[in-house]
Amino acid sequence: MVETKNSEPLIRVEGLRKTYTDDGVPVEALRGIDLIIYPGEFTAIVGPSGSGKTTFLNIISGLDRPTEGKIWIKGRLLEEMSDKELSDFRRDNLGFIFQAYNLIPVLTVEENVEYIMLLQRIPREERKRRVRQILKEVGLEGFEKRRPPQLSGGQQQRVAVARAMVSNPSLILADEPTANLDSETGGGLLDMMRELNKKTGMTFIFSTHDENVMRRARRLIILKDGRVAEDKQIG
């Protein structure tokens, strides 16, 4: 566990376990994780395939439910929320960046980025202002009317970063965000996210085995066989 900081935890995890059944055989993906994440962290969850990285991200995001254990985000206990409350909480407090970008191909860059704000019923002028600002931040000013198939992989992932951040969530969860990018493009994207983390104070948690991410993270949480094998501050 890292040293206690002055701020209240953003995420608190206690006794987290997840067991799946594969052809009738129980598989323990997570085996008792206790963890605290503070606001503003730039943290990488790392480990070999099958170590539980993606399962951990899915559970703390509320996309999956644990077999045992408790998760608090911003002081709220996830298990006490209904499916509707959890969906609304996720919409308003979490941003997601995926390995496969997950952009809507028929929508423009501008429309992809503002989509979550439509769900939040943010007024049109405010949406447009935020889209202009975040596209400038991620280096895509002038690309507003292009559609995803007209962009490179790195540009598409920048759109995904913009979409995740535009609604000002407390937490950004990134599952292998550089896996489909070459080393140089992925490194540039990570440098951009690190700068945005410093500027905005948003918390970033990466699930990854990419050395590029590990070198830039300020905290490494290493999972092995569903447990925390090491937890260290590195910058």
C-alpha cells in the first residue's frame, strides 16, 4: 500500500474476489485485493495475461460484480446501487478508453466526443465549447468533421481520450489503450495523457503490459494470480 495522502481516497477496495465458472470448473480471477487509489493518480495495473487486470478494471467500473468484497468510489458503495443508479453514476463519474477505440464510425469526431454529454443533457452551446477545447488539447483541432475511418489509429485513440475526458469525470479507466498502436505513436499518446493528468487532476488507471505505460506511470500495481504482488510509487 502506498503512503496515506492528505486527500480522501477516490477508490477504496476491500477483500475483492471474483470467481468465474469455466465448463463447470471454478476459476479465481481475483483472490482478495485491498487497495486505495487517491485523486490525481496516474497508475498502471500490470501483470501477465490472466493475472486479473481487466477483471479488476471491469469490477471497479461497475461493469461486472464481484463474488466477494466491497468497492467505494467517491465515498459511494457500489453494491448498494441499483443497476440504473450504477449506470448513471458511471456515466457521470467515469471515462473509458478501450484498446479497440470503440468509436461510432458513422459519427464525426465532433459527434463522437460530444455523445456522452448528450446523455447528460448538457446544453448545446456548452457541449460545443467543451468539444472545441478538448480537441485542441489532444491535438485534433481541425478534425471535427472527419469520421473514424478517415483517421489513423493514433488519431482515433486521441478521439477516444477526448471523449473520455470531455465530461470532466473523476476517473479515467484505460484498458490496454496502446495495444493497437506502434511504440512511437503509443508513447506520444501516453505523454499527452500524462500532461492532461497534471493539468486537470483527473485520475488515470491503466490495465496494461506495455513497457511504454509502465515507464510513464507514477504508481505500479503488479498483479499475479489475482493478487497484488507489488505496489510501488515510482514518480
